[in-house]
Amino acid sequence: MKHLSVFRLSISATIAFAVPLCPTPALAHLNSTGMGPIYDGLTHFLMSPEDVVPVLALALLAGLRGASYGRRALFVVPIAWLLGGLLGLRASATNDNVILSSIWFLLLGGLLAADAKLSLRVTTVLAALLGLYHGYLNGSGMGASGYVAAALLGLVFAVFVVVALPAAFVVRLRVAWARIAVRVAGSWIAASGLLLLSWATRRG
Amino acid sequence: MRITRQYKWALGMAVLAMLRAESAFAHAQQGQAAGFLTGLGHPLSGLDHVLAMVAVGLWGAQLGSPFIWLLPVAFPLVMAMGGMLGFMGISLPGIEYGIAASAILLGAAVMFEVRPPLAVAAILVGFFAIFHGHAHGNELPMGQSALLYSMGFVIATGCLHATGIGIGTIHRWRWGQTLLRVAGAVVAAGGVFFMWKAFP
């Protein structure tokens, strides 16, 4: 098998990563492709830490418990998110409740840090509640424009990917220190939730 | 270490994907990145924080399992409680003394390779975590995202622990054990300096 030396690879990698640091404006003309709303939904999810982090925590938690848990979360979270989003579209605009968001951080981060041995049923309920709640908030915040269904589809696709990749990665981990590193990530998420909760209560 | 052709292809594909970047249309919340970067930089901006956090990792590595993973799991949670007090505007007396004392005691623990019971080590580290957390929480800049600021400083703190643990892996060698003790002495000396500076 052909090999590259580490030195050559580091030079190539430095050059390769330096080029994207000088980007030019992206003229993607998404209007002409009709894909714009899908990307809107997708990027909205990926750029909202209040949404991404709890989903990530649930995916890691399911991954730690095993493949069957991961598979369950993989389908329950996006479907619940879609249902919540559709319900939200029918509702009037709702403000994100920071205290509830912080409780999701605390709950899922804490369970992950403790490596809680949840049953498959409890994991499913958690996944469904998480999807319904956040989906509802996303849906109610989208307004009544004509392309929200496509945006919701993009959002759900992003949720699917954010569950699939971390869960699949963690399911394969067998080394003790790697599984502990995942639990450390849980303690970071719980700590962030605790801080968010205090900030929210101070804000009143 | 040699890199296979598969890695070369993977790197090439990753770079191509970045070059194909589209503009992101979400941007619903402004100033988020600033909050995250401020939080990320906060623990790194003070040498007293850096010394104490690295010392936690060094001590954990010296003591081995279960300390090595319990301390980094417990620390962020207790630190968040300190940060909570800071966010809520509840003052804590002697913050600077507490942080300097953490560097002195944790450095001394590494220097003398102190092996207390697990609960004692966790309580000691947790006690000092409150001071560090309060200092971070108290300095959230106006107008920045509290969530991303919190995530930033929690992640930076965790990375400092990981650095300490990484350095601490030299403990398996005899010369490494000596070097770690010297590192502990340097941390403790730094703590003495910061304690001296903290006095009016």
C-alpha cells in the first residue's frame, strides 16, 4: 500500500486548510434551484446550540447504551421533531423558554455523565419528548410563509444526521477511556445547562 | 507513523467539501460566535486559572483510575455552581485568594504525590472549582450569549484538564514521575506569586 510521510501530509494539510481561510462570497443562487428553504432549515438547526446540544447528548447517551438504543433514537427524534414542527406551524409564534432549554441540557447531560442505564422505553420517551418540544418551538417560530414545509424537511434531515453520526460513533467504542471521554462531554453539557438556568432565572 | 492512501483521500474530500461552501441563511441570532470565543478564551487568559486546571489533570493522572476520570467529570459540574453564583450576581468573598490557594494546594498535591481518599480529593477539587466558576460567571460580557459563553469556558476548562492528563501520562516512567513533581512545584510557586499579588 502506498504511504505518505507525516511531514508531507502536514505540509499538504496546512496548505489545504489555508485556502478555505480566504473564502470568496458564495454565489449559490439557491432561488433558482428551489433548495433554499431546505438549506435554511438545515442551517437553522445546526446554528442553534439550544437545539443541537440536547440532540447530541441524546445521541451520545443512546450510543453508549448500544445499537438498539441508537436505532430507536435515530428514527424517533426526527419523526417527533417533524410532528412537533407541524403542530407548531399551526400555533402562534412562541418564545423559546430558556429555563426549559436549560433543563434539557441538565437532564440529558446529567444522564450521559452518569452513564445512566435507562431502559429502551424510557430512552424512546425522552427522544419523543425532545423532538416534540424542540420541533414545536421551531415550527411556531417559522411563521406562515409558503416554504416552511421545505424548511422543516431540511431541519428534520439535519436532526437525523446529528443523531446518526455521534450515536454510530459511540456504539463502536469499546475502550474504557473513550467511553469516559463521552461521559465527560455529558458533564460539560450539564454544566452548561446549569449556567444557562442561572442566567435565565437572573434574567427573570 | 505512516498515513495510508485512505486517509489521503479522506483529507482530500474534506478539503473539497470546505471549498464547496455555501452561504448560511439562518443567522437568526447575532453575536453567538463572540460569546463562545469570549468564554473559550476566559480560562486561558489568566495564568492562575491555567495553572490550577492543568494541576487538576496532572494530579488525576498521578493518582490513576478512578481519580483520572472522576475529577474531570465532577469539576465542570461544581464549577458551574460557582458560575451560577456569578451569573446571579451573588458575590463570593476572596475569589482571588481562593484561585491562588487552589494553585498552591493542587501544585503541592502533585509535588508530594499526595494520595487522599477519593471523596477527599473530589471535595478539595470541587471546593476550588467554585471559585474558578464564579470568576468566569461573574465576567459574562453584556450582550453576549450566556449559553455559548458558558459552553466556551466549560470546554476550555475541560481542555486544560485534558492537557494536564496528557502531560501526566509521563508518570509511567521514573524520570516522568520526577518531572511531574517538578511541575507541581512550579504550579505551587505560581500560586504563591498570585496569592502575593492578590494582597492589597
